[in-house]
Amino acid sequence: MDKADYLDALTADSETFLATAATLDPDNPVAVCPGWSVRDLVAHTGFVWGFATANVSAAGDKTGPANPKPPEDPSKLIEWGASVRSTMLEVLAEADPSADAWSFAPNNQTAGFWQRRMCHETMVHRWDVQSVALDIDPLFPVRAADGIDEYLHVGLQFSSGRPNRVYPTQSLHLHCTDTHGEWTVVADADNNLTIAHEHAKGDAAVRGEAEELLLWLWGRSNEVEIFGDDDVAMTWRSLAP
């Protein structure tokens, strides 16, 4: 996937996200995000959109524009989200993927990081809010497989949600059944992670359609096949941010 692919997907998913949220009671719980309501999900997603916008706008300087805060009045939440979305799409569309932009991944300090990150963040949260509405659009296999790759190289290693995560030393193999995508993940005794794009035997293997594999990694679905050591697979899964 390239910039155009990421922005096309982000534009569509962010529009669907807000349109779906607007049909729901903001106090409705989001079962796949324990402890969150629809209001919390919209506030979180809008905040992340603003965070990405600030970092790309700051061109590599972490002291960029302040992140937008959601309104206290729930009736204004969708309007706020739409405004943040519009600014984000404009900023990301204007940015060259290779341009400097601070990120929490030390090995990728570019605007392209945020173009990809926002595509996948929004895709998963679009799925979340649609799960409340009980009307979920599928995740396209190629995009979902790219989301798996992005999760392994970014979320599993650099997100702040679990800053002290300790990886199991047993390996995990992931295998998409509906599109190209295989990964073997293993950590050494010093907690250094290696990700190989290969067909290999792991201590645990998880197999399924790209959508289900991505949702499994994020703790949203169990519609996958697990081979080998179930405990190893679930330990890896527990490390999701």
C-alpha cells in the first residue's frame, strides 16, 4: 500500500466511523473495548487524529500544535470529530511520506508513519463502532494484512500502552489464508524482537483470514485456528496495546 491507498481508506473509514457513531446513543457501551462507551470511542479516535495532525504539522518537532480536546457536551461530539477529521485529512494529504514528523517509533520519524498509522487505527475503530450498530463492513484482505504487519512492527514494539511488556521466548507464526501474508515473531533472552516474513513452524501458529487475524491480535475476535501451544499464542495476544 502507498500514500494514496492509505488516505483513500482513511477517508472512507473515518467518514463511516462518524456517521455510524452519530446514529448511536453516546452512552452505549462498546463491548469490544471494555469500559468504553461510544462517547469514549469517538473522543479517543478524535484525539488520536489530532495527535497525528500535530506531529505532521510540526515537521519533526515534538512540540507541535496542542491536541484537540473533545467537548463536554455529547451533542457536539460528532461535529467536533468531523472538524478534527477534516484537518487531519488535509494535513496528511499535503505531506510527503518522507517528510520529517515525530512519532513514537524511533525507527520511523516520517509523515508516512502517520499516514499508515491513521489508516489502521481508524479501520479498527470503524469496526468497533459498527460492532455496536450490529452492521459491520468487512475489512479488505490486503489492507488487513498490512494492518497486521503495521501492528507487529509498531504497536507490538513501541506503543505506550504496555511500556514494560516482556515478550515470550517461544515463537508465534501468523498465516493469512485469503491473501499474501505470513510472519514469524520471536524474542531473544534480552527481550529483543525479530519479525521474519516467512513460512515457518512456530511454537504456536495462528491461521485465518487477514481480517480475523488482525482482529484476533487486537483482542476483537476468536475466529481463527490455533495450532501448537495455545498458551503461547494467547500470551502473544495479551501484549496488544
